[in-house]
Amino acid sequence: MAMSNIIPLFVAISLLGAFIISIIGKRLKWLPDLIGSLTTLILLVLSLITVRIVATQGILVYNVGSWKLPIGIVLVLDGLTVFMLVTVNLIAFFVSIYSINYMERFTSKWKFYTLFLLMMAGMNGVVVTGDMFNLFVFLEIASVASYALVAFGTERHELEAAFKYTVMSTVGTLFILLGIVFLYSYTSTLNMADMANVLAQKGMSNIVVMVSILFIVGFGLKAALVPFHAWLPDAHPSAPAPISAMLSGVLIKSLGIYTLCRVFYNVIGINSSLSLVLMVLGTLSMVIGVFLAIGQWDFKRLLAYHSISQIGYVILGIGLGTPLGIIGGLFHLFNHSVFKALLFLNSGAVEYATGTRDLQKMGGLMTKMPITGTTTLIASMSIAGIPPFNGFWSKLIIIIAAVQANRLGYAFWAVLASILTLASFMKVMKYAFFGELRNKWSEVMEVPFFMKIAMVILALICVVGGVLFISNINEIFLKPASDVLLEGTKYADIVFKGIQ
Amino acid sequence: MIIYLLCLMLFCCGLYCILRKRNIIKIILGIIIAEYAVNLFFILVAYRMEGRSPILSSEVEIVNMVDPLPQALVLTSIVIGLATTALLVALAMRIYEKYGTFDITKIKELKG
């Protein structure tokens, strides 16, 4: 059996799980939990196996339907893909464990798991595909599932947020499709590697500039970069907490940032003006996001604004284009997935126990919910960049990279945004977990077992996350991912030579 | 050339509808119009003047044929559009049940 047969499994297994749950999940109450957790566990194990495969054997290429490379659809497994697969499936596994207890509050749990696994199929598909139109199809699978999940509560706010999100995101999709049409008419191919070759031969032209603008708008809408961010602070808090964790943790990254990187670095080829646009958008998101976050009193809404701000860091790091900047950006992407998913799970735990998301109504919950309190403290320190935690290392690398590249202005804004982040999380800790316990909350209980275990393990990853930058682990996890971006349009030759 | 401009105008109509209209149903219609404009443009890109259908046969030499790939892709894109539209309409129905109106200026409880 050829090694590359592992690639389509990432899409197939999630689709299979969704299929089984949708057929028999309605009758057997225990089944959706089991299948959901089992599927994500298998996906996590598979993605960890691929880390090893790519480190030892190089890039794998799978031809769908045995059509040879420039003609058919190909699925590609390279460093960046592996990195994203591990991030997506790691978060998904803990989120699905957490949902076992959390989703008891909602009716029809099986619908939740079906949509959740469909969203996983879409995200894994976006990450593994090497074909432009295929990327669009998987993008839509993930997006449509996420629209339905945002509206899952079907109350006034959920519906309003979901409608706004669907309209904005659909417009983004239209721009992406239009960009793909222009690229196809210019290059007469849909395969990313082939497209990169043709574009390299034909050189820059006005069509490529136009396509770049369309993609920045389209993928920027998916990633919620600042001029296009208006939907995120409504949509992410309205979803059930595990879905907020998925949306903020991995969906905006695999649909927005990964696709931006892949298209601009490996297909179109990065140049100084594109890199400037990315850096400016990143800095704007970073600063505006954090300023909007400080004034919030709704716990989840505050976290959603911080997502915008932290995405800015990732884009800034990747936009710098230096080896250190790209490593910093990707490292921050992974770290942000972990601590933002954890923070959303924490906010869900608080809501589960007390029934409110308003920080002003909480207070002194640390004594009643020690595990939730401690994990929130760890995640807050991570996101604010306090030394031993993972967020500190990645922010440090991005700032050092900005200074090295002689972009002192950007480095200054990055430091400022970090300080403001610290301030807003001190507010969260002070109002929610420290201080006097109100009488109203004297009956509050700690959350059930599965929710605790998911939060504790994610918190442990936050504590030891800095290890990823130690040279051995860096060699097999972060370095291959940043190499893929650094090699630029040479990606095409590498895919054509890849093991089939 | 004129046909491409008309296609662009159709797309702009759709975008205008999405951005300026206050009724939820009209916004959904705007999305559909913009979607159709993109699909139409995709088909136009594949069209060749006086081209023939792309069927291989031994007698006729193929000189000028219409590109068949976008037609297959547009089918996919139409189906995706159908899914999005169905979801949007379902959301619109639920919103009407909860708020009793389709006017988006009256449906804004989320802000800040």
C-alpha cells in the first residue's frame, strides 16, 4: 500500500463519522458522543503519524482517481499541511471531549456532532488539497457547517449573528470564486503547482494584481482581518462554547490564514508590496482588535475581539517574510489555537455553572470553581505573553523578527498590543474569578468530569508549549512548515517530484 | 466585450442589493444575483467564438472548441449556492418567528 493513501483519510473519516451519526444517532443516545470523540481521536493519531512520515520521507502526493498530476485533483502532504492538520485535529479532539458534558444543555446532540464532523471534513480538506477549485469546495463545506452551528441555539441573538455571518462570509466566498475564475482564465489550469509554474513563466500582469486583491478581500473576510472583521464579534460568542472554541481556535486559521499563505507564498509568489499589505492589515487588526476588546463586559465577546487582535500577530509575522518572522507567525498560530480554544472552553464552563456571561455579575468564582479558575489564569497569562507560557515565546520571536527586519514601528505596535492584552485579561481575572464571592453564587458547582479534563490538558499544553521551539522538536514540526513558505513558488517543482 | 460589462453590472447589482437593502429577503436575493453573475462569468470565460461542443470524434478535426471544464465547475458552484440559499432562507424564517419583522434596522440587538 502506497504511503500517500493516508491523505484522503483525513476527509473520508470525518465524513464517515458524520454519516453514521446522522443515520443512527437519533435513536441511540450514547452513540453521537462515542463516535464524535472516536473520530477526532483517530484523526489526531493519524495527523501525528503524518508528522513522522513527512519528516522521514518528504512530501507525499495523492492523485484522486489516479489521474496524473496536472490533470486530476491532487492532495498534497507537506510541512505546512502537517502543521495545520496537527493543530486542527488536536483542538477538535479536546473540543469533542468537552462537548460530551457541555452539549447536554441542548436538544438533538446528534445534529451538533454531524455538523461538527462535517466542519472537520471541510477544514481538513482545505488543508490537504492541492487544487484551486477543490479548495473552494472544501472551504464552502466548512463554512456552511459553521453557519448552521452558529445558529445552533436558535434564539434571537444566535439567529441574528448567524444571518450576519452567513451574508458576510458568502460575499467573501464570491470574491474567492471570482479570483479563481480569473486565475483559471489566465493560466488554463486549476492545479496549484501547475498554476505556480505557468504564473512564473508569464510573469506579473494586471490580472495577477486583480486576483491578489480579490483573494485578500475574500480570505481576509474568512480570517476576519480588520476592515473585514465586523461579523466575528457577533458570530463567535453566539455559538455554543465548544463551537466558539473551534471557530476562533482553528476555523479562521485554516480557512483564512492557511489559504492566504498558501496562495500568496506558493502559487502567486510573494513580493514586497503584497508583504507590505499583509503587515499593515496585521498591525491594524492587532491594535484595533485589542482596543475594542478592552471595553467589553461580555466574557465571550471580549475573547472574540482578542481573536482578531491575535490573528493580527500571526499575519504580521508571516507578512514579514523573513525566516524568523514566518516561524514566529506559525508558532503563534499554534499557540493561539491552544489558548484561545481553552479560554472559550473556560467561558463555556463559567456559563454552564452560573448561566451568565456578564463579567460584572460574576466575582469570586475561584473558590467555587478552582480548576476553571486556574486554567483560565494560565490561558490568560499565555495570551498576554507572560514568560514561561507559550504565548510569550511566539510573541517574542515575532517582535525580534520585526526588529531584525528593521521594522521598528511594527515591533512597537506589537509590544503595545501585548500590554493592552495583559490589561484586559487582568480585568477578566479580577471581575470573574478573584474578589468577593457573591451570595448568588454560593451554590455554584465545579463543572463535570469531561469538561475538566479537556481544560486541564489544554492548560498543560499552554505551559509546556514553549518546548516546541527547542531545536529537535522545531526541526520536525515548525521548521518544515516555515520552509514550505520560504521556498515560495519552488513549491511547484517539489510537488511534481513528490512521492506518489 | 459588452457582454462582460453586462456581467459586471449584474454582479454590482447584487452587491448593491446586499449592502443597501434593509429587507432580509432582498439581501438574500442580492446574494443570489451576485452568485449568478459569477457563475455566468465563469461560463463566459470558457466560451470560444464559433466554437463547437467538446466531443472527441475520429472524423472531425478539433480546431475551436468550448472549454468543457468550467461548465462542470459551475454545476458544483450552483449546488453550493443552493445550499447556502436554503440555509439563509431557513434563518430568515426563524428570524421572522422571533422578531416579527424582516427589517434589519429593527433586528440589531448585538452591538458594541
